[in-house]
Amino acid sequence: MMVNYSPQVILQLEVYPPDGEPYQATTKAVIPIVNIPQFQPGTEVSVKIHPTNPSIVELDYFGG
């Protein structure tokens, strides 16, 4: 699916929370086409983890 000419992708992530064991999570994100090379297998990205349901994660585009 495209959103404003940017693809919506499904990302399979290995999440390393600061206070727990690593786990697998899946999320959808709209990635500007020029940024696709930054989202290749093995690349580290920042994510936000839902406080009560850690299986819900989203990209933290601003690293905050």
C-alpha cells in the first residue's frame, strides 16, 4: 500500500528492551521512498514500546 507516494511496509523486528529479554515484534510503518535503504535486514532502528503491551511497537522516527 502507498501513502502519499511512500510505501507502507511490514517490519519484523528483534526488540531489545532496556529492562528485559529480547523478543520478536512486527509493526507497520510508512517509509519515505528515499529512506528505504536505511531499513535493510540487520539495521538498528529506535522503537517505542507500548507501556502495557510490549508486543505493540512503532518506529521512533525522532529517537526520543
